[in-house]
Amino acid sequence: MTAEVKRGRSSRLSGKNQLTIPVAALRAAGMHSGDLLEVESAEPGRIVLRRWKSRFDGVTGTLPGLERDADIEASRDQWGT
């Protein structure tokens, strides 16, 4: 095992295409357990992930009845009825 692997800077892609991201990398990116991620770009040998951002992030709290912690999906379901 190399020194780089021992220090937690590497991960192995599982047979189910799952990857555990080292805690130091997550902290540096400001990400936390449970965050939704999306693939921003992919090219040979490189994948860039970013935290998924809802299209409602910029407007929640500006509309009456929508709070920052509102369940947007539940609200959308109510608007359709």
C-alpha cells in the first residue's frame, strides 16, 4: 500500500460503481453526508462532482409561505391540486 493510500487520499471504485470520498476532500468542498451530488463534467480519467442545487434555492424565502426549509416538492404537489 502506498503512502498516498494510507493517508486517505485515494478510493477504490466498487463492483457496484460506488465510491467513498475521503472526509478531508468532502470537508474542503464544504459537503456533508446526505448532500445530493451531480456530475458536472466527465472526461477520460476525470469526473467532476458538485453539490446539486435546486432551481428554487434563489427564490425560497422571497415568496409568501415559502420558507428556506420548506419542502418544495410537497408545496409543488399542493399547487397542482
